Amino acid sequence: MKIKYPLSDPHTFSVEEILHEFQTDATSGLSQIEAEKRTIEFGANIYQTQKQKSILLMILLQFKSPIVYLLLFAVVVTIYFHNFIEAIAILVVIFINALIGFLMELQARNSMNALKEMDVILSKVIRDGKIHEIPSEKIVPGDIISLEAGDVIPGDAHLAESNQLQCDESSLTGESLPSEKNPEKLPKDTVLGDQVNMVFKGTSVTNGNGKAVIIGTAMHTQLGTITALVEHSKEEETPLDKKIHVLSKKLIWITLGMTSVFAITGFIQGKEWVLIIETSIALAVAAFPEGLPIVATVALAYGMLLMAKRNVIVKKLSAVETLGSTNVILTDKTGTLTENKIYVDTFCFPEEILKVEIKDNVLTFDKGKVEKSEEAFQKLRLIGALCNNASAKDSNDKTKLLGDPIEIALIHLANASGTSSEELKLPYERIGEMPFNSETKIMGTLHKNANGKFVAAKGSVEHLLEKCSRLQKGITIIDLSEAERKKILDESEKMAADGLRVLAFAYRVEAELNQDDF
């Protein structure tokens, strides 16, 4: 039985229906033989991009310019009049201009190819009941993939299992916070950003683990659709090309005007026709700006080199001038204009509000130091480190933090404050957890240390405040009055209005972690 591929509205299917449609099993996956058949039938999991231009075509395209055409015409004319030195000089200018443009674009293409070769993603797939790690290009529709924090999704897939699975989909939706995943079927009109039973190619897992059924590969993915739009978009003339075309037309008309006047004057004066024609052509050749192409190319090449120093690869030389002529850029903010990272910006304590900055892993306060709230600040750092599921993963000799961006920000806070998060957590053994959910909007963890048990909690200001009865004020703990509650809520609203994500922290000593508490 042939599978239906590509599948429309996969988010409307249940797990059982998806497994049936793709004739696969959540436990054993596809057989290796079936996977090979589907590779032949549906192709490799690689984007179908336009074929790269040949070296010869890249060279020939350097001569595609009205000014170059005029200069080549000038070469023919100068050779006709046996002015070989000038003809050679013009040809040298043309070929140097073409060589610079070709070498710059070839270097950019080689850099792009090198980046693609480095970007080899390995995926964990279940075949014949065993987990195999294979290149993502060998993934086929119906494969069961195993997901955990740090994994890059190799294709569009429908979730089969989810254990607190969260994905960073900012590259696709622009939403900076992770999307919480759930395998349950959804209505047909559910928009892409709300399709929580789906994971998409190119996005990454930030927390939890799970399994998913591949329902789309290569061009049959959301990113594949975007790639197709980009690949088939019409290539328009750059502002520089347009200006050169205008200049070429003006030069032609001016030259024709000058030579016509010269020819008419010579005719009136009774000059020989051969002399008039030869002189008119020589005048026309002299009017052509032989140095213009190489001056323009050198200027663009310099701009290309400057951008390369900023780690920007320019695929086409004329794109440098286009960027310089751009007045408005329409782009997604998250991960483009911003880093898609969250940092701690402000602390709101009962006795003071502090603005902070973390730079080069060092925390600095706008007032120089914490004056009245040192004890509360240290407790906040501790809670931020304990009530936290972000994890570190070593990759290419570098340590990368994986998890919720807010929790990663709390790890950076701890590390920048003198004591690392790992050192803070060392005396506290975690023995229980109450995961964050959309109803309670609170996460809690239970720990055991030499002094007994310790509960750390973080979450929505409004929800966590309802569960609290006391307040840390300096080195003392006081009863939480209604006036203090109102003050905290008012400050929270002000910070939220300034575009900050506001988080409350709480703790309890010698206590158990109960669901009813949250």
C-alpha cells in the first residue's frame, strides 16, 4: 500500500492516524529495507536549490554591462584604425575588471560551500527497533525520530510522545520563547505558531524529550516552502545596474550628437568623407570612460572585503552597492536584529530597584553595588540556579547552554555574580519537581541539604504572590501586607509596560513540595 505524501493538514491527525498513514510503528520504526525504498521514491532530505553557475558562466557574466559593451566596441574601432596600443590598454582594463569581480564572487561561493559542508546534522532515528544516528539527509517520511534537548529537527514531524518537550521555533515563527509541545490532534484552522503537536525542520529542542513521526522532508517542509520562494524569486536590476544603463544611454546620445556636429561641420568645410568618418569614430571612442568599470569594481570589492571582516558573505559584487542604496529593510526582529537571547535587566526588591548589565560574564549595577538588599539578592541567585532545568552541552570544544531562554539568563546571572550556578547547586540535592504549566504559571523544586529541606519556586508575579505570606526585606523576613502586595503588582505592571518579561521568586525552608501549594 502506497503512503499518501505529502500529507495535507497533518496537525489535524491523531498519533494513531499518523502512524497508520505512514505505515510505521512508534516503537520499532521503519525497517532499513523500507527506508531505502522510500529514499528511492521520495529522494534525499536535501533542499532542491538552483544549480550553481559554472566557472565559465561566472566569468562571462562579468562582461554583462552596457559600459563593457561600449568599451568592446571601442576596441574594435581602435583596431580598425591600427591604434593597437590603445586597444590593448582598453582590453587590459576590461579583463582586470572582470578578474576582480570573478575572484570576489568565487571566494564568496567557496565560503558558502564550506559552511554547507560544515553544517552536517546527525539525527537519532529508530529503525528495526534500534536507535541509529544518521545524517539528516537520509531521513525519510515515516521515520520515527528520537528527540532530546540540543537536537535540531531534521524534517517536519508529528509528535508521537512528549515529555515536557519544548522547541525553539524563533527562526520560523519569530517567537522568542520556546513552544511547549503536545501530541494531541488540533483543529484545521490552527495557525503554524500554535501547532504544538508538530515540530519543524531547522528548529531545535530546548527542553525535555520525545518521539516524532517524519511527515515531510526536503521541499515538503515549511522551510522548504520558504526556500522555494527565495530560489524562484525574480532577480531584479540593482540600483548600480540601472544607473549604468542610464549613463550608457546618455553617453551614446552625447557621443552621437558630438560626432554628428563634427561630421556636419566637416561636410560644410568640404573635408573628405573618409577623414570625417574616421575622425568622428575616433572622437566617439575618446568619449568612452575606459576607467569607469574598474573604478566601480574596485570600490565594490573594497566594500565586499569590509563586510567580510564583519563575517558577512556577499554572494554577488553588485549587492554591496544595493545595500548601500537601501533606505528601509523589512525583517523579522527575533534572531536577526536581536540575538534571540534574554538577559537579566532589572531587580525589584522591597527597598530598592536596581538596573544591571551583564557583559563579558561580569555583573555590574547602575548604583555600583546592592546597598540594602544583599541578602534578598543572594537568595534570588540561589533560587534562579536551583529552580532551573537548563543544561550544558559540549559541542566543538565549546560549552553551550540548552533550555528555556529565561532559565539560561538565570544561569548567566549566577555565573556573572561571582559563584557559578553549579557551585550554588552543589550543597542542594534535588529530590522533587513541580513542572511549570499554563494553569499555575509556577515551577517549583524540592531540595535537601545539611540544614534540611528547601523549596525554590519561580513564576508569574500575580500567581506566585497569591501563594506567599511573607516577604524578604533586607536581612529580615516580615509578614506580606496588602500594601506590599499592591506595591509589588504595580512595579510588575510598570516593568511589563517597558517590554520586560517579569518573573517572581519565592522559597520555603523545612517544607515538602505539594501540588496543592501551587
